[in-house]
Amino acid sequence: MIVHRGADLDRAAVARIAAGAPVELAPGLLAEVEASRAALLAALGGAGPVYGVTTGMGAMAGVALDARARAAHQENLVVGRAVGSAPWLSVEQSRAVLAVRLRTFLHPEAGVSPALCERLADLLNRRVHPRVPWRGGGSAGEIVPLAHVGAVLLGGADTLDGRSAGPAGFGAKEGVAVLEGVPVATALATLQVAEADLLLDQAEAVLAATSEVLRASPDPVREGLGRADGSLTAVHARVRALRPAPGVTGLQAPVSVRVAPAALALARRRVRELAAAADRALEGVTDSPAFWDGRFVGTAGFAGTELAADGDALGAALLHLADTCVARTHRALDARLTGLTPQLSPEPGVQAGLVAVHKRAVGVVHRLRRFALPAAVGAVETSLGQEDVQSFGLESAESLAEVLAGLREVLAVELLAVHRARLLRGGLTGLAPQLAAALGEVAGVLGEDVLDRPYGRDVEAVVDLLRAGWSVPG
């Protein structure tokens, strides 16, 4: 893609670049970057002390640098702070970080050179992907993971494939610019928003299918019941469309069926909030010092507090949704609700059916509760007291990643139960044709054998199907 202005690198563009798309910076955009760079360099001469440029950083901000120290300072800032180690972000995540870092460098207050922006684009286009650590980021911002990006920009080979972009250097303030802001948390939020959107689409389809397995009353999704909540109204409409001719037994659906639309609506809202926070981070002032109004000013744009808080909130909402999935799977093993054999076993008492598969899902959800603790809780002073608060945005993103993966796993278990019920019943007649066709894809992966086997392989196969984008058209 050709970038004509910074706003072209929005969340959608970051996602495309993360998936492998190349990037080219238009000449007019580079000219704007050059003008900002020239203004910054002109201002440096009479600016007095400039944090991280003519002085040390952190607790050493009071140390004035002489000409010799300044010459090497921007590179030194990066090298001594690349202290992370595995686990590393994936190739897709690393590319997203580079794309977001490029986006923030296009703001005039960054004041970096066109050459540095082109070097970032070159890393993407040559597929040189920095090893960016998930953990060990106890700074007020993202200095540790960004130092690893900076080391690769300088020509290091600390990359996922061991390749280097060749030696280079940083000009005045460029090392500081590399280390500031929240591009890692922003990049991860961008990818996790897309991942969560897909999972919620899948969760709505599985809810409709399980409701038919349970022959649950459609009363909870009747038109008008979500009148105070547009998100809930939309979920109700989609579930009704996926199950237009429900077969019903019993007066009330299990609670896990009735509350699931509200859980889905809540998660949809939380996704939108995280997306909006990522949009603000892409557009916001994240440099510190930022070159603002002809002066160098300290800012708080390096704090990812909002991204962390919204990521935590989404994780909690998805965990609650996973709870409803596990409860519905348990209901699907109950012959009193389904009219099928207990535990969806082809031979109750002789073959186990899916009882142990449900226990696996219970274990997954219990594990996810560890990741529901808000990441921003637990500030610790560092840098001799210069940094005394952290937002822990990467820790929030890592917890959210665990919850997303766990939700996918328990959805796979529920979908396996739907598949087994469909075989034992000879079909699920109340479902829309497009959902029936999507369940046919599941059958194509799992086959039609109902005898006991190592079901872990089945769960893995459905997880892979969900990860690959299984969905219901329309």
C-alpha cells in the first residue's frame, strides 16, 4: 500500500501490513517529514537542555552531555535497554508493531528523519522482523520492547529469522523517539480487536446451534426485548436469523442460554472500546519530549493506561462468555434437555461420550480466571524513583491473548458437542441453511463416527477450523 498521509495507516492498514502487505511512503509525505525534521534540528540549537538528547534519561536526566557523549547517545539509549528475552511476539505481531511505530513517526512532533521512516518500511518490505519480548516491561512506557526494535533498526540481527537490515545510525532525538509511546500495546490491541470480532461471530453461531440441540425456548431473543441496548438488539436479531424455526421442549431455556446474548452484547461493546482506544493511540501525541509549538515538552503519551484498562475489561467480558459456553456444553450432555443419550454417548455406561471433553473445558475456564486481574494493579518504583507508576499494557495484552485462545478452545468443545448431537439426532432442523452448511464444514473435519476415540484430536481440529476463520455467511 502507498501511504500518502499518516492517517492512511489506520487500524485496517496496520492489520493488512501485519498480514504481509508491503508499504511505500509517498514522496509528498516524506517531504512533510523532512520539513518537521528541519524545524526540530533548527530548534535544538537554542533549546537549552532537552531530555534524552542533551541529557541522560530517567534518574540521569540531570546529567548534561558533552559533544562526544551526544554523538553516541541516541544509539546507546537503545542498546542498554534491550534486556528482554523469550517469549517473543509472532511475525504478525512484530509487523504490526513496526507499522504502528511508522504511523507515530509520521506525526510532526516526532521530528524524525525521512530516512528513519523509510528504514521502518524497508524492514517490513524485506520481512526483517524484530524479536519483541512479551514480558519484562516494568517501565512507565514500552522502553524495553521498543529497545529491541531500535536494535534492529541500528542493524542488529535480533530478529525472528536471524536476518539483519544492515548497519545504520540514529540522528539527534531519534533514539528517544524509537523508545517512546505505546506502539506495542496499540499494535496488539489492533490485532486482538479483529480476533475478538471473529470469535464473537463464531460464538453467536454456536449459541444458536446449541439452543437447537437443547430445544430451548426462543423467548429470550424475541424482538423488542433489547430495546434499551442496541448491541443486545443486534445479537437477538442475529440469533433469531440463525435459528428461524426452533424446535422447543420445556417452558424456560437454561440460564446459560438466556444470558448468553447479554454476554455477547457486553463483549461487543468492550471490543469497540478497545478499538477506539487503539485509534486514539494511533493519532495521539506519544513522544516525550515532543517537539510541540517550537519547543520540546515532556508528555505522558508513553503511558498505555487506557489500552491496558480496555484490554482488561474485554478479557473479563470474554471470560464470562466462556463461562456460558462451558455451562451450555454441560446442558448438552443432559438427556432430560436434549432427548438424546446421556453424555452424548452412543452406548451410555459402555462408552464415555463427551463427559471428559466437558471436563477439559472446565479446566480451561478455571485457568483463564488467573488472567482476569487488572494489569495496572501493582505499580513499583523504578529508575531511583523517576518512574513510579506503570500501566503494564503488554501484560494486559498477554492476558487478553490467553483469554482469546481459551474462549476459542471452549467454543471448539461446544461445537464438538453440537456436532455429536446433530449425528445422534439425525440433523438439527430448526437452523438456517447457512448455519447448517457451516456445521457441515465441521462434519467434514470430524467425520460421522460417534464411537469413543481420543477426542483431544477432535478439539484441536475444531480449534484450527475456528482460527482459520470458520463463520456463517451473511
